[in-house]
Amino acid sequence: MDLALFSCDRPLVPFYEGAGFDPLPGTVLVGGTPDDPLCSDAPGFDKTVLAAFFTADPDADRAALSGTRVPLHPGRVDRLW
């Protein structure tokens, strides 16, 4: 699946929707490391996950990722975020 996937502050959602990205309701991005995760739904965060799908069936791919937790750990030491 080819996609662009990121989180942003909720007030920026209309801007990114205007650029062709769709919110993924209930989806959470998990950065950091497996031992010290940093989640887009952590207390104090007000994030929304958005995506653009570059696939033959974007609706099915969007449905498959909606409401999921997506681990983005680059390794055990390096941190994403």
C-alpha cells in the first residue's frame, strides 16, 4: 500500500483536507521506541491522523487503517518524534 500518513493538531485538519488528505477516525500513530512509545493519542495531545492513499482501492485501504494503532518505530534506540 502506498500512502502518506501523519498526525497534526486538530485546528490544521481543514487545511490538510483541502490538500487532499482524509482524517482516519480512531487511528493512532505510535512513535518513540517499543520500550518508550509516544502515541498521537497521549494525554495532552490533540492530534488527528490523516492520510492520502495512492492505491487501486483507496476506500478499502482507508477502511483497513481507520481505528487502528500504527507502530512507526524506526528501531530500539532511535526515536521518531
